[in-house]
Amino acid sequence: MSSFKDRMGAVKASVNRRTHKHVAIDALKLHGFDDIAARLKNCGPRQYCQSAWCFKCRDRLIDCQTRKVLSVHRKLHGTDELKARKSIYFVTILNELCLLDHGEVEAALERGRKALASLRRSFDGLLTYGRFELEAMDMQVIFRDRPCKKKAVVLKGLNGGSEDTPERVMGLFHLHSLVFLNGHDAESVRRKLTTMFPGSYRVQMRPLYDELSVEQSIDNLCRYFLKSKVAYNYTMKTNGDSIGRSFDSKTLTDLVVLGMSNEVGVIGCNVYSKSSVV
């Protein structure tokens, strides 16, 4: 099994952010979104596009987010690594399947935010920091070719037990978040999440990996939260793009438009705790 450090390194090293930006611009132009393509192309100090598809904006957003999370960590734990490791967990929640459509994604985002608010109400002082993500899924490949049996089980469950979906390409709306337990029991939080999101593999709650320091782990995870992809992921692994099949231009356009939309902004949606320490 590869180490956490290796897997995070694969996420950063396996993609060329400059190439991704140009591929996204070409797809936008092909489908008539010249205005959004121009925002990506002309991004600069006077008007940053603030998109994960722009490697410069991505780096700025990562730096900003990492500083904020590290500030929370240091305020709560100081230099006590053992205390921090007992408190900080990395959580992934598979919320739902939805169409790559503004209305559907906006509704999914609202439900996701409400679920997080409910979790924080159940555990006073618990902090969350992460990002919602929308990942395009080729359902025909998932269910017909079954490159990953585990993923097929998960998506069938999210689709009400059926392998028939409204569109061939669907969006997997999900959350990656750091959770600061702040004195609460990890198993109690895990049980609450699995009650809120029942079904196979929908909730993963993991401690930070031993091979990295707490601050290195936070830095790597903040980078992971802000990723852009131009290939389908058919596995449950973080480097699952290795199969190498690129999105069709329409799917890529939908993802970029959703991620840069002022109305939705899924890729750019921060998930903060309401605590004043953030």
C-alpha cells in the first residue's frame, strides 16, 4: 500500500496545471462560453479569476486556506502534536448524485451546508474546514465495465439502488473536510455521520497519517481540497486519473462553468465552521 505522502505527491505531480487551464479554455470556447474563457485567460492582479483551473489562483487559494487552518490548529493545540492528532481527522462524505446542472448543484450545495450545520449543532465546538467538490462520473463505464466494484456499489446506492441514471454523465457531489473534534469523541462523530449518510462507503473518517507532521498533513490536505481534473476517475484512489480517459469537451465545460459561476461556485465553496476562531 502506498503511503499518504506518496498518494498526495501523485495528486500534485501527475497533473500539469498550465495544461489543464488551456484545455479548459479551449472547451469553454468550443461551447460558446467566451466570457468565462476570457476570465481564465486574462487572470491577473486587476481581476483574479479565483478558479482551481487557474494554477496561479489555485496556489493563492491554497496558501490562504492553509494559513487559516494552521492558525486554528496552533490556537487549539499549540505545539502539542499528540493532542492535535487526537483531535484532527480527515473526513470524506459522498453526499449525492446530481445532474451537472446549476439548479441541481445549487440544491445539493444547500443540503450539504445544512448537514454540516446539523453536525456542528450536535457537537458544540466541533470545527469543520474543507470544500465541497463536484466530480463528473461516466455512469455507463462505472456500471458496464466496472473498473472499480466498490465505486459501482457506492453509486448504485446513491442512485436509489438502480443502475439507470437520467444522464450518462452525472455529478458526484461530495465533501472533503478537516474536522477539529475539540474535545468530542471521534467514534461518536463517526456514528453520527454514518446515521446522517447511510449506505456503503459513504463516510470515511481517518486520523492524520503518522509519516507526516501535523502541519505537513494540513498543508497536503489543503492542496488536495483544491484540485482540478481533466480525466475521469474510475477508482476510489486519489490518483485514479491514471486510466487516462479525458472528459469530453461538453462535460469539462459544464464543470468549469459550474466552478466559476457566481450563482453556484461549487469548486470555490469554502466550508467553514461558524466558530469565531476560524
